[in-house]
Amino acid sequence: MLVAYIFVATSDMNSIGEHPEVIPIALAYVLALLVFTTGVAFLLNKVFHIDLLTAMYGTAPGGLSGMAITAVDAGADTTISAISGCAVLKITRGLRHFVLHFFKKYLTN
């Protein structure tokens, strides 16, 4: 979180004003990622009978180390959460190019 804070605190907010067209694309990408990872969590819960808390921590977008620490505090299975997190990370990295191409093609001028 410290790295994210430093990145945001030192960024030039004028660049957002110069390129307002990226805001809807970024918001749509975040929404699509959250919907996808939540769907995968419910799928893991139903198909593999992993408890929903562990599945949600395993598919949440974010840093794997932070999710593992939070999962331990919440009482979820850390091993399953970390393995699921790695799988979701690989899948979302593979799909992001297709998602971004779709949003760029159909949602921008």
C-alpha cells in the first residue's frame, strides 16, 4: 500500500485532464475485473467446495502477499488463497488484452 500511496501522491493529476477518455475505460476495466474474480470465487465455492471466504481472498485482485496476510487474519485457508490468487493473476493477465481491445473498440470514439 505504501508503494501505491507514493505512486498516487507523486503523480501529476494534470495528465488525467489531458486524457479524459481513459477514465471510462479504466473504470470499466476495474468493474470487469471485479465481476470476473467474484464469479471465479463463486465457481470455486460451488465446484470445488472451497469455503467462500477463502475463495474470495484467493480471487481478489491485488497483491498476493497482502491478500495472504489478510486471509490469515480473517481465518481463511492461506495456501488455497495464495494458489487461487496465482491462478487468477495468470488468467486475468492473459485476458486483459482482449478486454482492453473490446473496450477500446466499442466504447471509445
